[in-house]
Amino acid sequence: MAFILAYSYMLVLFGGKPEIDSEFQVFIDAFYLFGIIHIGSIIGSIIAFLFILMDICYLRKKLKTHRNATIIRLAIILAITFIVFILHYTMEKVLDII
């Protein structure tokens, strides 16, 4: 789930796939796909690590007998994803660190 969310974010951030009109754009397309796969994997790993850490340390104890545990976990992973995206966007576009 974390990787799907990260890849979706990268597609939104990079925009649509460029059209291939010439041989040079084949290389641009290769870099585009490499960027989505590489950066999406890194961001997905960060999201997954934070969610697993939160699930092991906090959520398992609190949601042991809760009826809507799956929905709460889904909301937590979406919240973590949103926080990571805001941090990534801020560091990349606003602060120009990345």
C-alpha cells in the first residue's frame, strides 16, 4: 500500500508520461521511468518503515479488540503518507534541499 501511494505521488509530481517523438526522447522517457521507480521506491520505503514502526509500537496494543482496526490502520497509513509528501514537497520545492 505504501509503495502504491508513493508511486501515485511521483506520477502526480512528475506529471504525465512524455510523448516520444524522436530518438532523443527515448532517453528522456528512460530517465522519467527511472525517476519514478527510484524515488517512488525510496519514499515508499520511508512510508512503510514509519507505518510498521507505528503499528508495532502503538497500534497493535490499542487496536487489539477494536472493531474497525483495519479502517483505522488505513487512515493512519494515509496520514503518514500525507505527512511524508508534505515534507518531501517542502524540502524539494520550497527549501531546495533535495
